[in-house]
Amino acid sequence: MTTDTIDLTVMYAAHDAFRRDLERLAKAAVDGTAASPGVRAGWDNFKHQLHIHHTAEDSDLWPRVERGATGRPRDVALLAAMEAEHAGLGALLAAVDTALRDRSAELPACVHAWPPPSTTTSRTRRTAPFRSSRRY
């Protein structure tokens, strides 16, 4: 087992920022301003930042945590669930892209479908094993 400490504070801050920005997009959809250049640029930036964030998690963070979670089946299962959520995000991104492009009244629903319910309803319970600094 490694003695590295993994501080996940920035990861949680990023997740909170993504949720904040999605709420802003939903508000813009309700207000009728989602087609504005600023909102569209914000969505493009959101997708870019999310890609960078998930690439770093997938390539650097999760492998370290997986190694440290060896022998702890609940933690290993939690990581598998998080990876499955990452795999499902493409469909959510595409739905928002389509709703924005088509100026669809479904945009708020598409935004509120994010993140998947398993993340929003049990975030604290699911992430508790990985909170802040933990040795892995």
C-alpha cells in the first residue's frame, strides 16, 4: 500500500462548480437567454473543462485510488460506479447540445438530468471513503 496522501478538495470544488454552472444554464433556459453568445460560450467552456477534469480523474486519480482500495470491496464498487457515471455523461452532454441547438423547451429538463441521480442523491455517502486527505 502506498503512503501517498490524496487531497480531493479541488475535485469536490470542481464538481460543485460544474453543478453551479449547470444551474446557471437551466436559469438561462427558463429566462430565454440560453441562445445568447455568452451562454453558448459558457457551455462550450463547461464541456472543455469537464473533459479536462474527467481525463485527469480517469488517467491519474482513479488508478491511484484503486490501488489503495485493494481489499476494500465497498470502495472498489464505489469507484466502479463513478467510472460508470463518467461513461454515461456523453449522452447528457449530447442532449444539452441538441436542446441548445434546437432552442428546445426541453433544455431545462436536459440540464436537470445532470448529474445522474445516483450522484446527487447520495453524494455524501458515496464519496465519504474518499473525502479530503486520505492515504492510499
